[in-house]
Amino acid sequence: MNLKEIASKQIQDSIETKKAVLDTLLPQIEEAGKIASEVLKKGNTILFCGNGGSSCDASHIAAELVVRYKSGNERRALPALALNADSAVLTACSNDYGYEFVFSRQVEAFGKPGDLLVGLSTSGNSKNVIAAMESAKKVGMKTISFLGGDGGKMKGMADLDLIIPRKETARIQESHILVGHILCSIVEYELFQLG
């Protein structure tokens, strides 16, 4: 296999994954956008969490809501937080309680009834995201999960699951950020009539 074939195969796999998302997840994506929009319309906050590449996706989506998604869409900032962004909290909690509690502890601190937790886990088996989902339910938050493959242990834990029907982490993450972008686009349309 040469370099062109390596690149071509990954692009084709990405296209096929996104086609599968289009064919199977459109109603769930629309529902996720509606849930997020309603939470924000009521003045509540969206919390995001994930590990590794999913932590970057969590930060990316939160930033799109705080700043803006589409260039030229001038609007007020929206309350969204990535729970993986505070290194002092992450390291203190990991040291004092264990890494599986780094997000659930923050959900206890910041989450309020009516807020939304979006948990990202390509495998669906991230212990700290699972713990955050459990804490969110106790607080009275709404929950959405961005998953992959068969959904792992998290499947069915959230109010709404968005499961990318693939096993390869890279394809799942590419689709998670696509779904996150669509969610932001729906929010900007629903709240501000911006296209």
C-alpha cells in the first residue's frame, strides 16, 4: 500500500461513516439540538466531558457555544463548560479521590436541575464519564451521550444516545465533532434565527 492509498482509504472510510450517520442518526441529532436549545433558552448551562481526543471535542463544542459557531453569527455568549479544561481540578481530584471522579465531582459543584450534561466516549466505557452521567441524574440534569460502536456500558444511561455505528476511534471522533457542529448550528438557529 502506498501513501496515496493510505490517505484515500481513510477519506473513503470517513465518507462512509458520515453516510451511516446521515442514514441512521438524523432524528437523534435533531432531538439533541432541540434539547440543547431548550436548556439554553431557559437560562441553564451545558456541561461537556470526555477523555483524550474526546476531551478536545468537548472543549471545542463548548467553545463554539460560548463564542459562536458560524463566523458572522453575532449573538450573545451561551453558558457552556468543558469539565476537562481545569488542570488544577483534574489533578487535585485524581490525586485525592481517583481519576474516575474528575467529572462527577464537577457535576456536583456546577450542575443544577435543568442543566445538560453531554458525555463523549468513543467506547462508551469511560468510568469517569459514566460517573458523571450518574451524578447528573442525581442532580436532575438532562443527559446526552456521544458514543461509538455498540455504545458500551453507557448505552441507555443518558436521556438520548448518539451512537456512531463504527468501531474505529478516529472515524467515531470525526463524526462526534460533526454532530457537535450540527448541534451548535441548531442552537444558533433555534435561539437566534441564525443560519
